Amino acid sequence: MTLRIGTRGSALALAQSRWVAARLGALLGKAPEILIVRTTGDRDQTSELASFGGAGAFTSEIDRQQRDGAFEISVHSLKDLPTEGREGLVLAGVPSRAPVADCLVTRDGLRLEALPAGAVVGTGSARRSAQLRRLRPDLTVTGIRGNVGTRIEHVRGGKVDATLLARAGLVRLGLADEAAETLTVQQMVPAAGQGALAIVVHEDAHDAWAAVARLDDPATRAEVTAERATLAALGGGCHLPMGVLGRVRDGLLTLCARVVSPDGLETIEEQGEGDQASAATIGAELGERLRAAGAAELLGTA
């Protein structure tokens, strides 16, 4: 039996799925077939993501077809994976994480501090928008949508002066040189799961589950489990102006989170740590501390 992988058709999604297929092929002796699924988020490139379900715009159609048996495996950017509503599907593999930071792409190669006042930065991410306004309130932030290549072309063509992209995506596409600057995680806390892949398997596809589990990296899984638990505790998804980052070193998990008001004027930060085996609990507790500090009100999820 040839296993099948369902994926979006963007260049990044295909690169990620081909990476997974190659590694499964090395384990199984035969690479899975890749099937392209066109999602709501791909069809609508103008509306804000939050207006039709946030990250679910990129996953719901894939989920439906996977539950219906069109393919056994799906590959996602983990930051796009909703924290709830995935009945019948299992997050069977989280491979070792790619770089987690955000990058600034500018038309003239300018770094963030060198952008002139009023420069237009395009991003469709509420998290990036809020943290950018916190760092540079004198910049003009505007919404743009599209895949990585489209957003880079918006910069080259003069539609915006700069944009923010995940370094992991640029690296996976061989476009790391497009970045004028890689921001530190202190400047801009990443999204929950940023830089990680999610390999999802139908719960009845036991052979696929066993194969995918061999690609799982325990440290990365602990990090993203804690991050997603923090997000879930606040009742939101990746469209919120919130960053959270877990790091595992020698079995110790450290977790930090930042919630910023949409205008960038108010910030709430909390940290936590503990054994990586308790990742979900550490994340949930951090989320509750953020809530107690007023984060839910700031995010509008109270």
C-alpha cells in the first residue's frame, strides 16, 4: 500500500510535504504520494484570516478530506494547526524544529532600526503587527495576504516598504538571503509552534502512525505542546496578538509568553519552567497566569 500525504499547494507547503515524504520513503522504502488540497485560505487571498476562522482557513478542508479517507497523512506548519476540534486525527509526528525567529524583508535591505518614520510594513499577522508597533510606533503597519513569494514581491514591487516572515519558511524555500534582518526572539516573540512541522495521521491509519512516530523529536514536541497549551488556556488561536516560545535544554523546559494590545501600547509578559514531561501543565499554568494578569481582556477572549 502506498501512503498518501494531503497538503496545500503553496511552494512552502509542498516543500514541507516533500521533506516529510523523503524521510518516510527512507524509512519505508517507498515515498508517499503527495495530493494537493485547495483550502479556503488559498482561495481567499484578500480577507483577514480572523474573518473566516484564522488558521482553520488552511486546515479545515484538509481535515475533512483526511477524515473521509482521501489520504492517511497531512503535513502542516504547526503554527497553523488549531488547538481544538481535531476529532479522528492525531498529531503523530513533530520533527526537530527549524529556526523559530521572524525576519524582516525590506526593499532596500534596511534593518528595522534604519527604516524611516512612516515606512509601510505589510503583514497579515496580528501578533507581528502588535509587536512591531511596540518596537516602532512611528511605522505604518498595513494588512497583506499571500504566500511567501507573493509577500516578497509586494516588497520588491513597492506595494509596501517591508514585510515580516518566518525564518523557517525562508530557509525551507532557499530564500534566507531575502532577509535584511533576523529579529531576536526578545524583539518579537514567535507564534506558538513557529518553525515546527505537524504531521497529522488519521487515527485508524495504524501503519502510517507507526512510521510517522519515528520522525518525532521529543524536545520539539515538548516545546510546542507547552506553547499550544498556553494559547488554549487563553481561548484563542494563532490570529491573536500573542507570542509564546518554549525551549528545552537537558530536559528542562523554559517558557515565555508576551501579549500585546493591537496598538502596541500595552504588554503583559509571563514565564514558566519545569520538566519537559510536564509540558502541557506548564503551558496551561502559564496561560492562567497571563489570564490573571489581564491578558484575556487585552486579547478580547475574556
